[in-house]
Amino acid sequence: MSMSAPRSLRLHIGLFGRRNVGKSSLLNAITAQQTSIVSEFAGTTTDPVEKPMELLPLGPVLFIDTAGVDDSGALGELRVQKTRQVFDRTDFGVIVAEAPVWGEFEDGILRELEQRGTPRIVVFNKIDIAEPPADVLERLRAKNIPVVTTIASTGKGILDFRQALLDNAPDDFVNNPTILGDLVGPGQMAVLVVPIDKEAPKGRLIMPQVQSIRDLLDSDAFCMVVKERELRAALDMLKEPPKLVVTDSQAFLKVAADTPRQVQLTSFSILFARFRGDLLTQVEGTLAIDTLKTGDRILVSEACSHHPIGEDIGQVKIPRWLTQYVGGKLEFTHVRGHDFPDDVSQYKLVIHCGACTINRREMLSRILRCRQANIPCTNYGLTIAYSLGIFERALEPFPAALDIVRRAK
């Protein structure tokens, strides 16, 4: 989904709090633009201000900056009514309080969100002025309500705010259910290229392949599954070209050569960068390959814990292709399963697998960890496509990702 995603598909995040606690400043800090009017005078925001945006790493969201609901007077009553209506369409509630202040008013907002079963977090802003009350923090923690402290005017704590949103967003939003059905469409054909090699499990297909087949069927699309050596013959048998060809990343070069140029091509791993991760951020991370030099340290992370065999993609093939591309020896560190390091600052690049065995929330947390350390993060398929010189072609099904690459030139 992109900035053109309809509002119904966006996570609605409501910002609630007293006047002048910094709701607008918080919104401006996380969106990195002047969305709401910020003033030292209380009550500047008169009506709920809506800001649709792509909030990395979550995706399409709609922030609703409410008017302070402690207004008084006739105009204040109108503002309060509009703010209360926001509760009914809020998927995720953010209670913003000025650090030393918490009272019945904030408890009332908390009750409103609790009664609706709405996920919620508390942000204590302006902690440069005072600390949050200790008794309030203890009470919130006893109720398992996440607490973040910020100085919105300087950006302090904003990355923690992002992480709290990610950690507590509803599962049905975080775990995007579409792998490729939206790229193909009902009644259209996708050809899936599945090499049967040493790494293919005996008698079955690997998880991304199986999930892609099911996703196409759920989307009322047609699906043809072939080995890479049979792709050209299979395409010749079709009366019309397929809408999309998807390959195992390791067969990229042969499949690209056998797929007509007018047919879009990508890989399972790149599809999973979108499905399990954050495709746009990982595409940006891939571009950092051009900055690598001899001796740089690279972290290669595999989510599953299978024992590597022979020409393993993460242990052998990607290091070989990347070394050839850079033209010098690189230092590779490999981690598996849940052993993703807390500190990635020692690396120049993080290359992650498609993450088919972990949920999207965990993968997005890893991407955000890299983002906090200002370390680029990519994935197997993106790295392979870039190293082999077919990056743009592999991104053609994703116009927003392709725009990032072309703007970087």
C-alpha cells in the first residue's frame, strides 16, 4: 500500500490530550513536517487535524490530532463533541500528557479507549521541564500500558515512539495478508519458478512458495509452477503472456533471460520484503551496496535455524556475489533464528532473509533497530538482484520502490 491507499485501509492513530501538551509538536516530529499548527498558546488546534502518511515501518496510517478536550465554553463544547467522535474511529490511541501532569482527565481518556478495546500507549512530553509522576508510571505499568517519554520540540524519544507504535499496533494491520495477489489480479496468470536443488526440501515446497500459491488462489488468480529449465517452454504454451513471473532469487539470471521483457519479473524474497518487512526501506538499504569497500563488516541474518548445506544462499552465494560486485574482500558475520543483535552499529550493511518463519512485527522491529543505528538494511533477493545487475527489472511490479532507485541515480 502507498500514499494513495484509501483511508479505510489506513491505521487510524488518535492523539488525545489536554490543550498545549504538545500533540501537534509530536505529530510534526514523527511526520517530519509541519502538519499541525504549533503555538505556545493553549487551544490552537480547533478541529481534529488528519494527516495521512506512510509511517515507516508500519505502512499507511492516518494520524488524527484532536482538539484539546478540556476546552470550556460553547466553542469548546463543539470541539469536545468532535474529539469524542474521533474515539469511535480510532484503531490506536495515543494519550499525550505534559510530564508532571496526570489527573482524572487523562484517566477518562484511558477509560474511553479501554471500553472500546482500543490499543493504547501513553506519551509523557516535555520531560526537559519535569519528570512523569512516579505513582502514575507505576499504575500504568501495572496495567501493562506502554509509556514513552519525549521532547517533541527537539525530536528526543521519537524513535522510541515509533517502536511503541509498532510493538502495540493491531496484529491484523501489522501482518499484511497479501503476498502477490494484488499484483496479479483475478483471472490473471502468475508463473512461479521453483528450482528443485539441494536446498529444496524432499517431497515438498518451501514456505514462501506454498504461501504464494495459496495467496494467488485466494485472489482468484491463475498459477503455473515450473522449474527454471522449463520456463521458456511453459511460456510458449500460454496463449497470452502472464501478468507476473516470480522466481527463486538464486535463479534470477536464467529466469530473466527466459522471460520476455514486457512481462514483469520479481522474486519470492522481494515479495517477502514487502509482505514480512518494509520494501521501501529495504530498497533504500540496498543502494548502500555501492558505498561498500574492502574490509567492511556485513551482517547476514537468517530467521530460520536450518543447518546450511553445500552452496547455501546466505553462507556462500550472497557473500560470493557481493564480494565480486564490490571487488574486494568483505567480512561477513552470520546469525540465525532469534539471535539478531541488539547493537548493529558495527556493521556497514545488514542483509536479512525473506523472514518467512517470523512474523512481520518482529521483522519490522529488526528494521527499526537498524534505522535507529543508521545502518542500511536489505534482504537476500534485493541484494542478489542488485549484485547481478537486474535490480530495476526486479522492482518493476513495485512503482514506489522503483522511484526510489531512479531518484537516487
